[in-house]
Amino acid sequence: MPNAALTQTVQDLPRDLAILKKYEAFDPEQVLLEIEEAAELTHTDTRGKTLEAWRAKGIELPFVKLGRKVRYRLVDVLEYRSRVFRSSREAVTHDRRLRG
């Protein structure tokens, strides 16, 4: 029998992990996240203001327009979360481009 203290429900998980758990049975290329979910997973402003600024500048995350609604593909958000740089210079250049 599993230890009750170690067993977690989705409500007990940090919000970003709960979102990932919610979609774990789906193909990440087919899942479209709402702005709030994408913001939570990218650790940006949960009202979506950062994502809105990125859309206006055409940087970082690609997005999908469904009528007037904006959605983000889970696969793109996961790729963003796994950013890997080859050097500190590459990371700094990336950060400067965001402030830009």
C-alpha cells in the first residue's frame, strides 16, 4: 500500500506540474494551451502580458490564432522550457533580444 504522505493529487502539485499532468495522455503537438496555462508553464506573468509582448515583437513562442483567441501548442512550450545554451554569451544574447 502506498504511503499516504507520499501520494499526491493533482491539486497538491505545483500549478505548472498540474498542467503537465492534465495533458500527459495527449500528443503535445495536438494540445493547445490557453494563455494562462502557457504563462504558468513558461514562468511568466500569469495574466499573459509577457506573452502578449512576445507576440507583438515576434519572439520566443509561436502561437495559434483561433478566431480572436490565442493558443499555444504544448510542444512549443515544452521546447521553450528546455532551453539549453552552449555558452554564457549565447544566453546573454538571448536575454538581450528579449529586452530589446
